Amino acid sequence: MAIRSLSAVVVILLLAASAYGAFFLVPTEATMGIVQRIFYLHAPCGMTALSAFLVCFIGNLGYLFKRQPKWDWLAVSSAEVGLAFCTVVLLTGPIWAKPAWGVYWAWDARLTSTLVLWLLYLSYLILRTLVEDLDRRALISSFYGVFIFLDVPLVYGSIWWWRTQHPQPVVFTSGGLDPTMRKVFYLSWFSLTALMALLIRQRYELEQARGEAEVLARELEAA
Amino acid sequence: MSLLSNTAVLLGKELRTEFRSRELLTTTIVFILMIVVLFSFTFDPTADESRRFGPGLLWMAFLFAASLMLQPCFLREQTNDTLSALRLSVSDPFAIFLAKLCANTLFLALTELLLLPVFGVLYNVPLLPVLPQLALVLLLGSLGLSVTGTTLSAISAQARMRELLLPLLLLPLLAPLLIASTEATAALLDRNPTLRWDWLAFLIAFDVVFLTAVWLFGEYLLEE
């Protein structure tokens, strides 16, 4: 318990530090102005969502091969957390896009693929609500999870080929980003990933408790 | 070898079941026809406008039709628990999927071929000069539709709200297929028709990825 509270405090401090960095340390971007500061939330959230979906995929594969409920708990927790981060990306995007591009939404490659990704994991979570039996639900949703994760590169590929106007990534290329900007970006990426881990862990325990309660209820019925 | 012979027998069974009643085919054909007709009211279908919107609406119609027509694919094996019988009779459960998806590809392709002339006439687009190329695009697209649709119908058959669930699971997954097949079709209906090999390659990649996934993991969906 103490460790959990401690890690929550650490995550909050990290997030506060990233917010401080984004608001007070980084220089204001020359052409886009103050609104560009949303970048320190927007872009790392996108990357965090992708890593949560990767964890979900690992959970799905784990369940298909090992058939232990814990893999399914991991998958559903990370899918939900990933969807939450993905929602943040989709909400902060338009706030940035309106002043920068003049429109709230452009059907550009990365926006469109993020939206499709969001829809895919929404379907995954809806599927889970429509199957009663725990083992059956774990099995078929794991299968669907593998299917949608395989679809992700195809979605990106097809939409990329089709149209693109999003700012090309400047973070990993040298010279694209001011050093302070880069540091704050990495700090905020790290903090959000820590937040993701914390949330997945919490959600996992909830799912574990639910699963165990369900098993107990079934035993009680049988007795 | 037993995989192929099993598949052939099961495919025969699927085709026999369908061609005895032809329920699925007639309903789907009429359904697509209705979408194509109703869509023509939403814009003025002159030759130029149709070139812009036609390929997209054609593929949307196919996507909707597939998500409805593939519904009963596994569901009808549940009524008398014929799925258990199927499982017992084949050496590799992949044969069940393979037979069903071959049959569904065939049904879809047949439906599409019957509707193409209607589409060409209603929307003022000359299809005859590019028919062989168009058939190739349709075949690859339908294969992708039935690989994913057949498999997901095995999922939706085990859930509640299954009629609504299959489109919900299938449509976002088909976004890449929709883009690729629409672009390939649009290039063929252009004033200077071209066969876009890059999009065809993409369709092949889509088919191969999901076919492999079904081959690897499909049997888990048929477990008791």
C-alpha cells in the first residue's frame, strides 16, 4: 500500500514538473506561438497510447498461448488506459490545429489513423461488454485484439500513402527542436508513461478482483 | 493434403447449402442494388461526379453488404450444433475457415459481378474497357472482406447483440481495405484508366496478413 501511494506521489510530481517545464521553461515557438505548448501533452500522449496498445497486444498473445486470466486482465486494463490517452490526443489535437492550420480537423494521415485506432479499440472494449462467460470473453477478445493490432500498421500505411499534411516528426532528428524543448518533451513523455503504468496497474487489480469475485460466485452457485 | 481435401468437401457443402435456397445471394444482391440506387439521389450522377464518388460508394455498399451477409456464416452452425460435428470431422480446424471464406469470397464476387453493369449504367461510367483489371481489384478486395468478415462472424456469433456487433467489429478493421480498393477502382474509372499496382500490392498484403492470422489463431475461436 505504502509503495503504491509513493508511486502515485512520484507520478504526480513528475506530471507537475512536466507541466512547469511546458509552461515556464520552454521558449515560445516562433510561428505558432503560445498554443504550441500543447505539444508537450499531445505528442507524448500519442506515444503513450501506442505503448499501451502494445501492452494490450502482448496481453492478448499471452492469453491465447498461456490461457491464464492474468494476461486478459493486463489486456483489458491497457486497452482502457490506451483508449483514454488516445482520447486526450484526439481532444488536444483540434485545440492545436485550429490556430496552426486554421481548421479543427484535417483529414491528414496521422489524425485519420489515430481516429481509426481509437475506433478499433473502442470496438474491442464494446465486444468485451457483450460476452458473459469469462473464459469465452477472454478468448474471443484476445483474438480480436490480435486482429486489430495487426491492422494498425496497415491503417497507418494505407492512410500515409493516401494523404499527409501533419508536421513531420522533428523530435528524433537532430537540430529540429530547441534543446530545452527536447528535454521537456522527453520529461513529459516519461511522466505520462509512468502515469500509464500506474493506471494500468490500478485497473489490473480491479479486474483481478472482479475475476476472482466471479469465480467465487460461480463456486457458490455450484455448491 | 488432408487440409485441401477437407476444405474441398466443406466448400462443396457450403455451396450446396446456399444454392439450394439462394437466400443469401438474392437478399444481398437486392440490398446492394438498393444502396446503389439510393446513393444516386445524394448527388447528381453525371460521368464526372460519378468518377469522383462512384468507387467509394460502390465499396461502401460492398462493405455494408459483407458485414450483413457474413452474419449467418457461423451462426447457422449453432442452431443444431453442427459446428461440433464439423470440428470432429476435420483434421485441421483451419479447413472450416478456409471452406467458409472461399465460399463467401465466391458469393461476394458473384454479387459484385452481377451489380457492376447496373452500377455502370446508373452512374454513367464505362466499365467494359477495364473489366479484367476491375475484376482483379474486386477479387482481391472481396477476399479481404471475407477473410476478416468470416473470422469475425465466428466471434460475433458467440456474443450478445450479434447483428450489430459484426459491423462494429468489422468496419473499422476494413478501413485500409476500403482505401486501397477505392483508390484502385478510382484509378481504373479515370478518363485515362491505369491499374495501380501499388494499391493491388497493398490489397494482397492485407489478405495475406489476415489469412495468416486466421491460419495461426483461428482454431481458438472454434473451441468448445
